[in-house]
Amino acid sequence: MTQDKQYVMSLEEARQLAGQLVMIRMPITSLDEESAHYLKRHHIRAICLFRGNMTDEIQLKKLTSDLREVMGPESLIAVDQEGGAVVRATWVPQPPAAMSLGASDDPELCYQVGAAVARGVKALGFNWNFAPVLDLNNNVDNPVISERSFGSDPQRASELALAWMDGSLSEGVACCVKHFPGHGDTNVDSHRDLPTVDKSLEQLQALELAPFQIAVSRNAPAMMTAHIVYPALDVDNPATMSKPILTGLLRDQWNYQGVVITDGMDMHAIAGRYGVGNAAVKALLAGADLVMALGTTETQIETLEALTEVIASGQITREEIALRLARVRSLTDAYPCQATAYQSDMADRILMSSAWKRGLTVSGNPVAPAKGSKVRLVISADVVSDGVSEAGIPAEKVTAMLGSVYDVETVCFEDANRFDWNALPQDGRFVILASTVRIRYSQQVRDSWKPDLHLVLWNPFQMLDIQAPALMTYGFAPPAIDAARAWFAGEISADGKIPVHGFN
């Protein structure tokens, strides 16, 4: 940073303000002296924790407590505990994916699940949950939303999602609806490239924008931006860096008063095209209140220096900064970060178990084999994290579930496109394909794989790829697997309705 420029405030004051306008991540499981010094030196008071920061409940509660002590009373400690495959803390009761709740179509259930999620994460030391998702399920080829959406109808999806939000708020955990103005109708993952939603303003208002406008009317406390270009709103910039979208539409037209935070600025859609420092400045000038600087220490420093420069130079006024900080302060005042006891663990586990079962959905009238039947399970041996969701379920856990009902032989594959379906023995065993990844199947697989039943344990739209009756759980958490077991055992029916137009 050059020292010979004329600044409207000192660089030290600008640095203090810059640190309060970012959220970071750190690769730690305990707050060592160096990490604590880093937070203090850069005036950081907002951090997001991921699975890599967590080993067990005792460790995590100690970490969040130490972070809270260092960052101060206005700390924001955030987590992505959406449900389904997007959860970070797995020892608290695991909630159904949004689409499972959409299949249940019960706002009261959504409220209760949102409240239970909040009780769990609050007891771990979090006061901000980056959920619920308001993106609509209006593109079956979407590689990153899928089961994270409550449905395709903007009114019904909003009602369910915002009931979930209300449940969380009732338990003292702030929500952050996402990804404004809507990530549903893309076939590109913004973690990997920059998507474009090339729709008219009228089309956007009818679908993508509608849930977020409803959320504004319901006083959603925070909103996360999408790294997506919407030419009808701003032909030049993704929403995260668009003043016409963040200020013109969201603030001026809709009069939104909550906190606006960017999605992770380390994502390729942004960092790879604009550079993290430049992008952070653009986001702040566009109207964001907090910049999510989740990258490395080096990219975080680059972000902080760029923000310090733009603040010190007066490109953003003291009044504008004060307004952003006041919004953040309102969030921390309403949802303080504090230690609490978790007193409803068993009741919440019972709730989640019931909720997963209520979301079970069938397609093509599948019939479970009789108990004790000989079945052959075809499944991916292992599923690693895709960077957004956590790692999928290993084959042995699905084998164990089916083994409680049937005589099971398991056949694993590593690469679906190289697996020879025709090499399976023709010995009369009932063949169950278990799909445990989010990515859709290739045309080659669609043309050749012929199971007797398709057990869809993640992306429900995979049922379109395989010509077989299907049972869809919308996730692979332990209560989802138990719900599938109960169906195979004949203990429950699958009464969910896929919440997407054209499927029922």
C-alpha cells in the first residue's frame, strides 16, 4: 500500500474498519496464540467454521468460546447447517434437506426443524446459520442446488423456507437466506465458474426474485449474494459486485434493511476472474455490508489491504461505512453469540427422524422385495466431498442397512462411466442401484444401467437418468438411511411428493 497518497482518514483507522467488514475462515481446530493475534491485529469479528474446524462437541465448543472471547461481544460465528448433504456439525441431530421438507409440504414441520437446527448449533457456539436456501428448483441440471431447494413454486417454496427461518429465529440464531437474486436456474456451479441467468426482468420477477422479495417483507435478518450475472439487471457485473442489484434493487426499490453478505470471494467465479482484492472493493462499493474472505491467509490480507485503501481514500464515505456497521451491529444485538446448554437433543433426534421419513418419495411405483430376499447392491465405493457438501455415504453403510432386511451381495464401482452393467451375474438376485453422489449420470449410463429399483440417496433428479422405479430420500444422513430401511422393511410408506412442477 502506497504511503504518499492523500487520505481522508488514517490508514490505521481504515484498517480497523476494513477488518470489521469481512468474514474469514481459518484452518484451525483450536485457537492458538498466533491465530488469536491474527484476529486482533486485523480487527476481525466474523468467522465461518467448516467441517475441517470440527473434531467433536467438546473441541468445537471450546473453539467457539475462545473465538468469542477474542473477537468480542459483537462476534459473528457462522456455519452452513442447511440440512441434507450441507451440514458441518454431524453429532447434533441432522436435519432433512430442504427438498425433503418440500416433499412433506408442511410449514409447521419446517418451523420445528428450523428451530431444532438452531438449538443444536447455538449450543455449539454459533449465532449465524447460512440457511435457508431460497433458490428455486427450476433447472433439473443444476449441479449445486438440487435437493438444497424447497421446490420450484416461488410462493410455496418461500412459505416453507421462511417457516424454517422463523423457527431458527425463535431460538435465537440468525438466518441468512441465499443466494440472491437466485441460483436455481443455472447449469454451472459458481464455485467453479461464473454462471449467467439470461432471463428477462419479467421472468426474473415471476420466479427467481419472488422468494427474496417475500423474504424482505418477512424481515429476513440477512441475505447472501450470488456470484451470477443477470443481464436484465446488470449486464456487466455478477450480483455480488453489482450496484444496480444490491443497492438499486435490494436497498432502494425493496427497502431491505438487513445485512447483505457476499458468498465466498475465493470461489472461481470471482477470484479467478477479478482477483480477491479488487472483487472485495467492488462488492463493498456495490452495497454489500460484509465481504466473505474465505481464502488463504494471503488472499485475506490482500482483501483487507484493498479495503483499507478504498476506505482511507474516501471512495466509500464514513456515513456509508457507519450504515454498514450499524446493520451488522443490529444483527449481533438481536442474535448475540453466547454459550448455551443443549437440553433437547433426544427430542430433536426424534423430530428429525420423523421429518426424514415424511419426506420419502417414490417414482414409478417401486415395490420392496420380501424380507430375506437375495438382493444385489450396486453402489459407488466411496464419495468424497464436492467442496460444498460433505462426503457422501460409504458403501458399507448402505450394505449394512439393506443387510438388516435382506441377503445382500454388494458390487462397488469407482467410475460409473467405466462400469460394465452387463457383467453383473444373471442369477435372479433383485438388483438395487444406490446413487450416492450429486452429479447426474451420463448418457452412457442412462442407456445401459437397468436395476430393479433405484435408491436415490442424494440428488433426486437422478431418478430421471435411470429407467427404474425409484425411492428418493434427498440425503444420506443416518436418519435418512434409517427411513429407507423402514420402507424396505415395510414399516412405513413413502408419501412425499417431489416439490417440482411436472413430476406429480
